[in-house]
Amino acid sequence: MSNAPTRDDVLAAAKRLEGAVVRTPCLESRTLSELAGARVFVKFENLQFTASFKERGALNKLRMLSAAERERGVVAMSAGNHAQAVAHHASRLGIRSTLVMPRYTPNVKVEQTRRLGAEVVLAGDDLNAANDRANALAAERGLTFVHPYDDADVIAGAGTVALEMLEDHPDLDALVIPVGGGGLASGCALAAPGVALYGAEAERFPSMKQALAGAPIACGRDSVAEGIAVKRPGALTREILRAHAREMLLVSEIDLEEAVLLLLEVEKTVAEGAGAASLAAVLGHRALFAGRRVGVVLSGGNIDLLVLASIIERGLARSRRLVRLRVQLPDRPGALADATRILAEGGANVVEIHHERAFGRVPLKEAQVEFVVSTRGGEHLGEIRDALQRGGYEVGLPDS
């Protein structure tokens, strides 16, 4: 397929993929709908075998290869999800694969790609450098380059996400899709021409929004949504989105973190930063989607556990469920025990205690203690603080 893909190509891809990728559920979330002021339907692409939608485009491309191309093998570049998708389906089809990944790629994605049977080459600090190395390997070894997004067959495969969403919920009137290079959003735009389509980009990597506006592309250095941290959007994808997308919506790093935490807490499902971008966009632009039936694609769930742990802890702190209390105590036996008794009676669980005498600006015969406590939220925190003050203790909140 040398020209830009069409909806017919998406329909043909759906037949090629049938039975080979998971037909993931698309379910309405009552809680997320209440938070958003819209009816929110989540497409759980994190339930694919490699935990992302990338399997669809990768497999469609691999099944379109000639016998000679299969014999020589393929090469791809990716920050992780496309790499795992190509590695998995290439191994399954008996095709040798080489994956070029940036040096900063989370180790969990690198090791999983190797386990799936691919040769992994770490090169460069970003996707642009990895792309250059992958193209060089394709030329040196005669390999077919499987681009993660700017390829007609890959775009058509990705578009099957929207086909399934509309089969399950034909009255959706908006789709919100994470956008990095634009392959998923482009395919979905082709599959759902009568539905308003919005892209969700990380605020630090607004490359597609800038490209569509004809503006110079200027991006940040890092994002929790590394899967869509793309500085070079596709040429094919750009033109498809120029013709079919309503708007590229930007989401902040904090919004991305909070969307990951919401999906974990509300839907009991794990999303990576890029996978949560569409939900973050809906919650960050409530007026735009108010009262509408909105399909959001949870595009992937491959998140480093240390990153996830940090997001959880930071989210608990923002919601006042994990709090630091700075309490000034008289420096005498039993004072610390009395303060902890008040905390216990108030239902606060003490996580950490830092007891300070020598440092800090406190009177000689007093001590400053910093408690890290878990609470039920802001109202409960207020009750705990009041109880300590009634007990005669001066209480401060250093993070307020």
C-alpha cells in the first residue's frame, strides 16, 4: 500500500487481525462520567497481550509483507510499545526482528522486547536518533522498516480500534485519542468519519498541534507520557488529521498523572502516561465535552512500576490522603506519646516520624516533630489538626 490509507483499508485490516489480537472491551464508566460531566466510554487497549494498541498496526503490516521481505526480516524503532508489538507478532509469524530503542527507554520495556524474541539495539537519546539508526540498519541488512506510525498499513491496523468502539457503541459522538506520531488518531479518523475526533497531546510535546498550525516544532525534555513524547509527527498522519481531526488538546504533566491514578483507583486498571492522555484531555476540557457521548482510548498500560509508585504517592499527597504535619512539642517525657495518641484516636495512620531537637527554629525546651500520616482526605485532615490544637499543640502544614 503506497498511497494514503482509506476506510476500506481499515476494514480490510480488521479481517486480517480477526482472532489474532484481542477484541478489547469498550465500557461506560459511571464514575468517570460523573467526574467529566459527559458519558465516558473507555476502550481498554491495555488488555492486549503486549498491553497496547500497537499490536494492531504491527500485525497488519507484517501480514502485508511479501515472502522475500519475511525472509529478510524487519527492523523498527520504538520507545517500547511498538517494539513489543513487532517483536511478539514477528516471532509468532517466524519473522526475524530487530528493534532500535532510545537509551532512556524504561528497562521493563527493553527486557520484555528481548523476551519476545527480538534483537534489541539501544541507540540515541530520543526517537529521532533511534529512527536514524533503524533506517541505517534497514539499508545495511536489507530489512523492511516497520514505522511505528507513519505507514499506511500501520495506520489502517490502528484504525480497527475505532471500528470496534462504534460496533459496541454506534451513537458515540466524539472520540479522544492519544497523539504522538498520530498513527492511532489517523486510523481512528478514517474508521469513524462521522464522529468528531480530538487528539490528546502532552503539553510538553505538542508537535502535532504545532505541525498542523504550520508553527515551528518546540518540545520539552521529558514527559510521564513517553509513549507520545514525539518531536517528529508523521507526514501521512499529519495530512489525515489535518483533514479529519477537530482539535489537538494539550494536557499537563499533573493532569496525566492524575488520569493514571483515576484509572487505577476507579477502573482498577493500569495505564501508562500516554494511555491516560485521552482521559486527561476530557477531564481538562470539561466544557468541550459536557453532555456528550465520548469514547476515550486507553492506548497502553506499560508503565514502569517505580514511576507508577511515584504517581500513586504524589496523587495521595495532592488529595490530602498522605500529609506532613509539623507539630511543636514540649521537650519532656510522654509528649510524643500524647501527640501520637491524639493522632490514633483521630483515625490517622502514622507512616513516618522525624523528631528534631538540635536543628530548626524552636525554643530550647521544645522539640519539633514531623509526622507523615495517611488520612481519608481534606475534611479528615482538618479534624485531626483541630484535635491536636485542642490538645495544646501548635500544628503546621509545610506543604500547604
